Amino acid sequence: MFDDPWNLKHARGGLVEAEFLAQYLQLSQLAHHPTIRTVSTEETFAKAAVIGVLRHDDARLLAEAVKLYRRLQAVLRLSVEGKFAAATAPRGLCHALRRAAHGSDDLPPRDDLAELEQELRATQAAVSRIYGGFCPAEG
């Protein structure tokens, strides 16, 4: 489950880690920086960068990751019942996912999701790295 990059919510570096990190930042900083309080995960990251508890590059990466996950999740929820299998996804779904990920209708159609999966894995690894800096795994 944690190794499947298409499990956008529960993969390492996925939505759960990103949203938990936003909540952690709010709870840990609220007493000294009340402006960090917001209902937006992406805005939390931006505010955390402004107050200096998160690097600006990391805040941008985290916000973009959350947007990417949510766009892909929306397409998958509308198109797939059960577990998504990228290897057997129809061409139209591959194209819809690529368009959602990149916010562009001008992408050439492709029959596979290999590049998008690599991008997803890289994004999840970066989110997991940032998350681990604040919430290290026990062990």
C-alpha cells in the first residue's frame, strides 16, 4: 500500500503525510504565530514559510504536491472503482490523468503513465523527506 504511488492518499509522501504536516505546523506554531491558522493546507505551508519554520522552496513543493494529488484523485474517483492499475489503464484515462497532472489540454496522447508515475514517485519522495524532517519515523 505504501509503495503504490497511485494510492495518492496513503503512499509515503502522499496526502496523509502532507495534510498531517500542515496540521502539525499549525499546532506547533499557533501560540507564537496565530497567523498560521487557516483551513487551507496549501496556505498553511505558505504561512509557515513566511514565519520561517519551513523553507520557501519546501512550502512551494508541498503546496504543489497537494494540488497534484487532489487533481489526480478527482479523476481517479470519477473513473475507477477499486484499486487503480496504471499498467492496464485505458488510453483515454491515461490522457485524462496526464492532463489533470499538468493542467494542460495540449499534451500529446500516450498509452502509458510511466513518466507521470516517475513524477509522482519523485514528488512523494520529496514530500516524505520534508515530512521526516518534522515528524521522524520511530524505530
